Amino acid sequence: MKIFAIGSSITSAYWNGAATYYQGIYKALHRLGYEITFAEPDIYGRQQHREAIAQDFVRVEVYRSLSELQRLLRCTADVDLVIKHSGVGEADGYLEELVLDYKSANTRVAFWDVDAPATLQRVEENAGDPFRKLVPQYDLIFTYGGGAPVVEHYARLGAQECHAVYNAVDPETHFPVAPREQFQCDLAFVGNRLPDREQRVEEFFIRSAHLAPEMQFLLGGEGWGSKRLPPNLRWVGHVKIEDHNVINCSARMVLNVNRASMAHIGFSPPTRMFEAAGAGACVITDSWPGIESFFEPRSEVLIAESAEQVVMFLRAINRGQAAGIGEKMRARALGDHTYSQRAAQVHQVLRSRQAVAEVTVAR
């Protein structure tokens, strides 16, 4: 089966948290026999910040104008599935409608939402949002989080099918490595400065540093340069995917902070959680509905409701105990949450859809 996908970037995680997800899903689908072309725009300096990770599982097409993308789309006559991912970053509304022109008896079109809370909030706040009328026209909707609440919401908007395909771990990319002195700290957090997450980062991470001046904190990600930070909190800027393992393995504990919209809906473990799990890190996460569906609280993951609880964990759990929790989380991730398992789920959905289409054509 041939797939043509349009997304923000599969080659760069620069201001692009979905890169790990794209790489994991499409690499695993390739191993199931899929031929994948991934089209991404040349924007936000991402092509100047490409990852060193091999992309031999996908053909990448970088387009510099919409006319270039349209030319690529005109070559999709033999493609089985065209996918428009959310959050491409340029002309998203236009592309959401454009890809539907390429539906045919042989080609299905799917919308794959990597930020369903934001998409659905936008649609609900504006009854005239053009995407509302497009939802029923897609053959499939995939989301990378949100669980039953998001699936049900899309169903109310008229989606033919909606399936949650969660983030996961790629054990070939995220695994334990030797710690590095420059990244050693008591607590690390990696995430770009975003309006929907900044207040929660201030509460769970920055305030924790204020409450525990005797400890060392490390902050990775773009946008924090102008933020006033306490002296025991060090900002290291953008962190390439290839460096996530060493940060996760150098910190005594790693913090996950969901964006506000995803924390509200729940059932949305971000890529960072699974990256840390793959490295065997001890993860403290903010609280959100559904976390227990992925990892066992207190045994495999620590859940904090406030900065005070984050500091309580830091003071109560030593490095050896933290390593034990991290190993349990890693074992759970490798057993239940790999991209191979997620790809098998997608494969089953596509096979079922193809079987229905073939029966319809035969009739």
C-alpha cells in the first residue's frame, strides 16, 4: 500500500513536537510493507535543524510553495491513501480542503489530527469554521490522543470513522545511554515555550525550582531565552531528538507537563513521556485523566498535582529508587506501547476499510 502524507516535518523536531511521532509511526508502517512519501514545507528554519536520524523508511519531499505541493499531489493517482496531518504550519485550512479533491475509487483520504483538543476547540468556538463541513468527507480520522472523548466528538461532527493512535516508544531510537556530566541534574524538562503550556510549566517546573533551591534543574526547548529563571535552573535551548536519551539518562528524574487543552481532555500522553520511558527515566507527570491507562501510578510513573508534590518526590526518592521506577516504566512501554503495535493498529484499520471498499465495488 502506498501512502502520501503531508505534515509539519518528519526530518526536524525544531519547533515541532510531532517529529518523533511521525518517525515512529511511519517507520513501523514501512516495515509492514507500506511505501511512504512525506511532504513537508520549508518553514520555521526546520530544514536548517534536521535530525541526524536516518530517514530511509520514507521518501521526503520538501516543498517551498503550494504550487510545488500541488504538483506532488497530482502524482498520487496510484496512491492508496492520502493523509493530511493537522498543524502543517502553512495554509492548513486550504490543504484540508485541497486533499479531498484527490479522493477516488482507488484512493482514500484521511485527516490525522496531532492536536485534536485544539482542532475541536476551534471548531466548537466557530460554527462557521470550514473544517466542520469537511469532517464527514474524510474516509478516516486518526488522532494521536484524546481517547474516547475525542473519538465521540469527531463522531458528533459526522466523521465516518475515528481512531485514536497514541504516541509510543521506538526502542531503536530511545534507549538507556551513559549519563553526561553537562546534563546531570535533579529534574529535567524538555518542551518548547507555548501559550497553552507555559502557565503549567511555571507551576510544575519553575516554581519547583524556587521551592527547592538546593537542587539543580535543567530546561530544554525553544522560546525560554527571555524567561526569568531561578539561579538553580539552567536553560540549554533546542534539544535534538538524538540528544533526548542522554538528557533523560543524566537527570535523576524527568518531568512531563501536558499542554492545558490536552490535560483537560486527558488520554493524551505526549511523545516526551515515551521517549523518557524508552530511556528508563523516572518520570513525574502532571495529573490528567487516563494516565493510569498507560502506566501504573506510583509504580511506573509519579503523578503530581502541584509544585509541592514535585518537590516532595525529589526529596523523598533517591537515584537508586528513581532508577527502579524508570525500569518498570520502560518494561511497560516495551510491552504495551511500541510504534510497532501502533502501526499494527493502523494497518488493521486500513485493511478493514479496504475490504469494505472492495465489497462495495463488487456490488
